[in-house]
Amino acid sequence: MHNWRHRWPVELMCRVLQISERGYRSWRLRPISQRARTDMKVLAHIREQYRLSLGTYGRPRMTMELKEVGLGVGERLVGRLMKANGIRPVRTRKHKVTTDSHHRLGVAPNWLDGDFVAAAVNQKWAGDITYVWTSEGWLYLAVILDLYSRRVVGWAVSDRMKKDLAIRALDMAVRLRNPPPGCLFHSDRGSQYCAYAYPKKLQAYGIRPSMSGKGNCYDNSAVETFFKSLKAEMIWRQKWPTRRQAEAAIFQYIIGFYNTRRRHSYLGGISPLAFEAKVA
């Protein structure tokens, strides 16, 4: 009734709905309840954190975020307010893996062997390449993750998927992290990683290569999970007119959100940067 009062006379609506006008006026003048005040306060914070999380947080992560800013809330309250106000996390699509492993280049043993847990930074790295469609054509992205904190430590983009793309991501990771000799780098059997230049570069840096088993996409699941998050939380949500725009957005996602703000279930609900600082 209150929302339609500018279109229909209140007296008419009360008569049709069999509600007394006195009861309606009493409801309008009644002070807002404490529960309603709390809901409004929490909802304002939910909307802000939803914006900061790029629309990706569901009830568990949203509750963690609100508790960190000083609100004593539980998942039931957060879930109720999100549902009532149509606040939903971004739904993901099925990720398509594209790896050119049909070649006769050298393949390294699978030293990682499905063990994605590292005891310290720069013990185990993993890398892969994906693609992003723009109106100018494909933009290819190579990344390297530190498996200890799931932090993206190296990345590079190009309009062509050549071996130098993977090498540039590796060079960046080495400059940023300066890994000790023996650091393990795991990848799939893509030709960019098997070509002579890449193993030679790893050897020069003192990094030990490891490669997934043949036809086993789960052997590099940590990086595939990152690509799925990147595409679901940013790439698939809009069209990209140019490669330059997509590149800038990817940079902002990695630096401004994924590494520094995004809560990771694997890390106990904190960001990679906070996880590394916590155990430093």
C-alpha cells in the first residue's frame, strides 16, 4: 500500500484490502524497530563488500568480511539479507582447457605428482596459459602461481600464443621472487613449455621443471582454478572492445583484488598477500 499510495488513494486501498485507515497511519508513524535498524546497517555493509568483491562473495566469505570490519554477524543473518535483497554471487561457467600437447618435444617428469601443498614460499610454482576474447581478436594470458599462497607471481599477455609469452611470465616471477635453486615449476605438456627455450631458461634460473601426466587436466588444477575465478569474476561479465582494455582489467584484477583482497577458502578465508604476511 505504501509503495502504491501515489497512484491509488489510501482510502480505496484500505477498503479493498479490508484494512483500517487508522491501522495504516499507526504503522507509518511507528518507530523503526531495533532489528530493522540492524538489518539496514548490515545490508549497507553487505552492498559495499559485494561491490569490492566484484560481486563474487557468497554468504561464507561475506560473513568473514563483515566480521573483519567489526560487525558481530552470523551466516544466517547475512544469508537472509542477501537473499531478501537479491544479492547473489557470480555463477561460473565450465572452464574449457586448451593445451597443445600433440608434439614431439621433450617432456619433464611429473615431480609434483598432484601434491599442491608447499611448506614455504618459492618451493613450488605452477603455470599455464589461457585466452580471452576481445573485439580485436584473442588475447593470451600466461601466469605463474606460488602454490604456497596461491599468489600470482608472474604474468604476461600477447596477441599470439608463442613460447616467449610463457618465458616473459617466468622472467617476471623470478624478478619478483628471486627463488632459491631447486624451486619446482609445474606446467602441462603444452608446446610453449616443452620447447627448447623454456627448459633452458628454467635451468639458467636453477628451477626444476615438472609436467602433468598425459591427458590429465587435474594435474594443474591450482592454475585452472585461478583461470576459472578470473573469467567468472571479471572476463565473462562484459564485452572487451580492445586487447588493451582487457589487459588493463586483468592487471587490476590480479594486483587490486586477487592477490591482495580476495578471500581464498584454501588459505582459511584470507588473501594470498595476508597469508604470506601472517606466516612471515
